[in-house]
Amino acid sequence: MHSKKNITNFAIQLRNTEHMKRKLITEKEWDLIAALRNYRKSYHNQSIHIELYIDQLVDELKEKED
């Protein structure tokens, strides 16, 4: 017999799986993710260059692509 906890965990996993969808990510979006991760890792010694690069990527991603 399954415990109530196991059934609850299964329901949560099922709900999370149903809401997850695969989407394609552009190379620029991957670059932004990598830059954000590097920025967070370097929080003791944050580089203004990484911050400016992140701002540039965000601005480029906001622009309409043809």
C-alpha cells in the first residue's frame, strides 16, 4: 500500500512535468544565461565588463529580430 506522502510526491512531480515545456533557446539567450551565472559567481569581485555585457545582451534581445 502506498503512503500518503508518496502519493503527494507523485502528484507534485506529475504537475511539474505537465507544466514543463521544451523551448528552443537562441545562442544569444545561452550567452545571457552564462553571463548571468558568471556574474553571480563573482559577487565578491564583480566585473563591470560582465555587467555591461549583460546589459548589451538584454538590449539586443529586446530588439525585434527579423
